[in-house]
Amino acid sequence: MTGYVDLGYRPRDDLICEFYVEPAPGQSMKQAAEAVAEESSTGTWTEVRTRKPMVEKIHARVFELRHNRIRVAYPRELFESGNIPQLMSSVAGNIFGMKAIRRIRLEDMEFPRKMVKSYKGPELGLREIRRLTRIMDRPILGTIYKPKLGLKPGEQAGLAYRVYSAGIDYSKDDENLGSMVFNRFQDRVVKILDVVDRIKSEQGRRVVYAANITAPVDDMLRRAQFVRDHGGKCIMIDILTAGWSALEYITKQRLKLIVHGHRAMHAALTRNPRHGISMLVIAKLARLAGVSALHTGTVVGKMEGGREDVLEIDRFLRERWHGLKPVMPIASGGLHPGLAPRVTEILGKDLIMTFGGGLWGHPGGPESGARAIRQAVDSAMKGIPVREYARKHPELAQAIEEWGTEFH
């Protein structure tokens, strides 16, 4: 096992992966680095007698080694174009189970231009979401239906009408709502899309409903087509539980639908700062795979995710990336009206902000919750402190009295 650490190597057209690595007892950092590069490219645990000149050309190289951080360059020839499962089986496959490694975390991936170009990316992105909703100058305000399970289609549609009418722009199913005996997918979609049409007729507003299509992939395609055929504009996919292959399959159909990427289960990979895979890596893969919008964190809500981490991910999603369309970040999890100005201040206005309990739990009811959210964001857009704005806006005042302006 030699030759995989080459600190004099200068990457050219390589995929570069950054890892945090803790060697197992008795292993040096260099030995651990060798093991990572070898196992994730061309090598195995012992010397083999079938090595070829091509192997010497395409094996991975550790070109930077500092403390517990290594950067590894992988030649593009190691990867099949447009194939995220094969990519991740290579750079994040067996390495997590190696005895030479105590802990390892894939922190970042830097993709060469030609590799990015092998993926289709989003069909519809941030700009298309803006154009669809005609909301250009503030965050798009959404809700998640609560309780997350137990509502019948008619009940959910009734709630949709109440909160859309009161100013909500966007609503979505929760991550575990599929097609249950008490709430069949087709019934729910038809009833809520009828509400979407009614809001357009009554108020002239284009509101969005993200129907959760997460299921076996053949069912996912049928559900996505059903949404499209009934005039819907958006589907939601739990990208990690459905899998990269299922996500890519749906987005490659080019159905002219917004793909709302929910990150359910991500913390199993991202939460431990010394082991797993970072949310930044997941965001890069999701953009390659074609999501239009992606949950990235709130900074101030109930979910894990530090300020700098979330800001870095959101910046990446919005910026140019070798021709792929920008993606809209989604802030969701434990938000209430008193937090909305702070979220806007930190994360900016190119954002979908979704509220569950922080809307449905408002003491004045759902309509008051929706109005309080709009009022809170209006205060931020006008530069007026939220408590001052609440003096003339009773729904916002009630929300602040209930939950304050900080997360507890």
C-alpha cells in the first residue's frame, strides 16, 4: 500500500474530496490517508498481481495532509458520467467501515467543470419559482400541514384555503405523508389543487402546493404525472430516503415541475462533526440531481445547523455553477413569526420559509398565524423592529406573546 500520498501532486481536472480523518489506534495519519485514497479508488487490502499501467494513471492521490484534514484528488476516469450512486459508492462507500479509520467525515467535494456538465441539474430553479409565484422582493412564505398525519383530504384542502386566503404563498405535505388509507394521494392532490385554482380566481395570486410523491420509483413517476396532469406545478421528494437514483430518474423526465427537495434522514449522515457526510456535500449532489429547492437549515429554529454552515450551503445553491440553474434554499423547522425577521436578516430574501406549528399553533387560529407571518416578514422588509411593528398588527402581537422572538 504505497503511492497514494503524493504531496507534490497538483490537481488538474480531478474531483477533489476533503475529508476529516481520525486514524485508528496504532495507525499514523499518513497510513490512514493512504487507506482512504486506496480503498476509494483502485486499491485493496493487499498487493495484487493484476495491476496495469492504467491503474497507475487513475488512482487517487492525497495531495494535502494537515492535522486531521486530507484532500484527495480523483481522476475523472474513475467515475461514470451522470451517475451519483456510482460516484458515492466510490468516494463514500467502504471507507466508513475500514478498521484503519476510527472516524471519517466527507466535508466537501469540488467538481471539475466537465463532470458537472455530465449532469442535467434543475429543469426549474430559483428564478422559475420567482416567476411562477410573481414574488420577487421578499421570501416566499409557506406552511406544512399539521398535524402531519391524520387529516383527511377534504380537511387538508379546507385548511389550505384558510391559510392561502390569509396570505400564505406555498404549502407542502410533510415528509411522512404518502398515500394512506385515510388520505389517498390522488384525492388530496385534486382537492388542494382545486383550492389553488380558487385562490387564483378570487385573489389573482399564484400559490403553490408541493405534493409529496416519495414512494417506490414507479409510483413516484405516476404521482408526478398525476400532479402535472391536474395542473399542479410542484412535487416534493424526500431525497435521501427515496435515494439518488430515484431522484435522478424523476428529474430526468423533464416534467416542467418544481422539485422540492426534503432532506429527511440527513442528520444520520450530517450531525456528527467528526463522522459522516456534510450537508454541503448533500446539497451539491442534490443540485446535480436536479432539485429546484432544498431544505438547508434555519440557523435559529429547532433543527441542527450552524450559521456559517447554512450560509455556505445557501450561497452555493444560489450562485453560478458551470451552467446549472440556481436552487432556492428552504428554511424550515421550528419557525414562528417572531423568528421570521431574524431568519430573513441572516439568510436573505431569496428563500422559501415554511412554518408548521408556528402557524397552526397561533392562539387566534390558522388565519391569524398566516397573517402574523406576513406581518413579521413585512416588518423585516421595511426595516422596522418586529416588536414595534406588532403594536399596530394584532396577529403578530399575539404570536410574539405566545412564542417571543427567540427560539426556546
